[in-house]
Amino acid sequence: MLAHDDAPRLAVPDKAAARARMKVDRAGWAVRAYGRYDRACVMKVARAVAEAAHQFAQTYAEWAVRETGMGVVEHKRLKNELSAHPLVDFYSDTNLVDPRIDNARKMVELPKPAGIILALTPATNPISTLYYKTILALLSRNAVIFSPHPMAKECCRDAAARLEAAAVAAGAPAGLIQCIEEPSVPLVQALMMSPNVQVILATGGSAMVRAAYSSGNPAIGVGPGNAPVYVDPSANQGVAAQRIVESKAFDNSVLCTNESVLISLEENRQLLERGLRAAGAHICTDAEVAKLRDWLFPHGHLNTAAVGKSAVWVAQQAGIHVVPSTKTLIAPVERFGSEEPLTKEKLCPVLAFVSVESFERAVSAATMILRVTGAGHSAAFHGENPQRAVDFASALPVYRIVVNAPCSQGAAGFATHLAPSFMIGTGYFGRSSVGENIGPQHLVHWTRLAWNSDAAVPLSDLSAVRVFSGGSGARSAASPPAPTPTVAQGNGLDRDLLRQLILQELRELTRGQS
């Protein structure tokens, strides 16, 4: 069953539901086999997939921009590349395969992969998110089924098939990496509620993330961003301005980690504005701010046509004249928070600008902005006053403060030493289950054998014990280890199982026609 008794109520087309069930069945077989792979084989598969991802980073960057109409090809290529080899390298010393023995605490810990992951990918960052979630699944010995945003389904489907082929060629079982060809809301909801899906990685709109949390299955979701960035008088104003403008313009600001509201003190406003103009920003007049507000937030809601478009394109639509080299639009506003829509998340190169009289007022402004949207996500600080940086971080309800770096890349771990991620956990502030950048460690739990802590009770002799840590459906420590997988073993499903799956799909298709 795909979703208990809810599938008929959700009106999923029979053929689509049958194909989805077949994908879940294939993933279940694949993950049971992959759960027996040793760490060397897991890393071999992950590195082969990373290489395939890297080789086609440019191809899929062009495809994603062409299909979605969002972003900048050069920047998407860079994000795709960063989600390949650098991601595997970052976790190369994170062992999620071998058991851990702690003699001092008399404990043995056995890793248990989640099993089948349902991964939602957004239209804003389709391929980089698919790359990233694939690598996380492989490193943690899980299978992943992607449900792409309909606006990016073609590039995601092709990319998933290419990564699957690379994994199989490296010895992985077929079925580890799959993609829904024709995503729809009813089908995604049905998959979310499937008893055979162990965890949902939800990246997308707030409604879809909430649906993942209410599905009845474990889910890791992320909340919206709306990062305030404060520039202290102690900062080099020109350098800070350059970083902020480049960050805000990166991939036309589709990353949820991009700066959303710029805050300065009155005393450094003029120097900062000079730096912003030198960096390629257009600072709007009061009349231009009004035009921008009306076009970008008609009736108080974001005009989604602006998402991922360039500053020049947005300016033209709003009736504002700017030079062709403009990278970012700066909108000075007097109010902030719920009274000013321009201080909400925008996902385009428009940056609201607020100046206040004191540092304490700047902290209050940033806090108020985050209360409207973006709680738990990210903020940025530019300056050379470490006490103020700590005070800023202590006061704000976020889990990442990027210091003297571009927030778009810094909060995502690509310009700081945070974990590289396209899932930014927003924790309790953002009503999420995880507050850090999501990594493969979040897709593995550990079974712990804990011996009596009394020093008089000795720890059993483990030297002759064969410890096997199986994946989903192969969890018994007594199960014999599988032979080292080869390319031949990973070429596909065994014939009996393949026959069963085909017969099942035929039965479902026949039932749908009757």
C-alpha cells in the first residue's frame, strides 16, 4: 500500500500510484542490499557519484535556468560543483558504517540507516539540492526517491538517472536513486504517508514542509529565511558593502540564506551607501521604493514572478530605471517588521535598508524582522567589535550568524566552516526538529548495547565477536555479512524480484483500467 487507506481519498491517478509503488519496492530491495556494504564500498560509490555530478555541473546549471527561468548559470554551476566532491570530502572522516566500541563506557554502538528517504527538491535550487541529498543518502547507506518541483522535473529526472547509473557502475544495487517523473500534490502526499518511507527531507514552500511534518512519518524540514545583516561602524564599510552586494546578487538571490534586510547605524550610513554604490547596487529613491513595494508585494504578498530574476529585470517590471550593470536594488525604508512588506523574504536581488540610532536599536530591529519570518534561520554581522558580534548573536532567535562573510554562501557552509548544506535547520525557533545544517549523520540512528556500569561487572570479551550492522530490513547483528559487492552484483534486481515487481505493476495498471 502506498499510503494506508488514504490513497483513494487523495485521488492519485492509478498509473502514477502504481509507478510510485514500484519505485518504493525497488528502493526497499536496494537499501537492504546496500545496508550490508562496508565503508570502503560506500565511499567508492559516493565518490563515483560525486564525479558524475561534477562532470555535468555545467550541463544541469544551464538546463535548470532554461527550465525554471530562475537564477544565473555560472552560479548554479558553482553550487552544483560544491555539492559534489567538496561535500564528500567534508564528510570523508565521518564513519556512519562501522560499529563503535567504547571500552571505557562498556558500550557497543551499531549504526542503523533510516532506509527509504523521500526527498523534496525546490525549483529555486533543483540540481544542487538533488546532488546534496543524494550524497547524504549514499554516505549514510540509504535509498532516496526524489519528488522534484514540477517546474524543474525534467532536469531533476535526468540528473537522478545519471547519478543512479554512476552508482550502479561503482557497484551499488539498482534502485538507490530514483525520481518521480510526473510529480503532483496528491502523489507527493501519498508518498509522504507511505508506511515504507522512513524519513522525509522537505525542502520547499512552507505548506509542503508543514505537510511533511503532518504526514505521520518522520520528517526533517526547514523554515523560510529572511536574514538580517548588520554593518557595525567598526567594519570596513567598502569591504562589507562589496560582500553584501555580491552575496545578494549570487544566483539572483534564490538561496534562502541570502541577506534580506540591511541594518546600519546612522553614523556609518553615508559611508556604507557609498560602498554599496561602488559595489554595483542601485539605492532607490522614496518614489522608487514605493513602486518597488507595489510591484513586489501586491496585496501584501510576494509577487513570485520576481523569484530568481535579476535586479535589472525586477527594476524594469517595477518601472525603475537602472544601469544595465546593476547587481542589487537597495530599498531604504523607515519601518520594519510586519508594517513593511519589503522586510520580508524576497528571493530576488532586492535588499531593504534600515538605519537606526544605536546598536541596541539595531538588535531590536533584527529581532522584530525575524519574528515576522525567518526565525531559527540565519543572520550576518560585519564589523571588528567581537563583543557586539557576540551580543548580536546572543539576542537573535537564529542558529547561524555569519561574520564578515557573504551570508548566502556562509550560512550554507561554502564561505565558512559550517557544514555545507542545502537544508538549513531552523530548530525550535523555526518549528523544526534540527537546528544545525543537515548532514548524513541525521539519517543514521544508533543501537547501543550498554553493559552494567558497576565496575565489579566485567565487560564481555568482544575480540571474537563478529559485529554486523545491517541497514533497513537487515538489522540483526547475528546476520552474516554479505560478500564484498562487485559491479556485477550491483547491475540490477535479481530476476525473481524483478518479475514480482513487473507483475505487481501490471496488476495495478489492469485494476486502474477496470
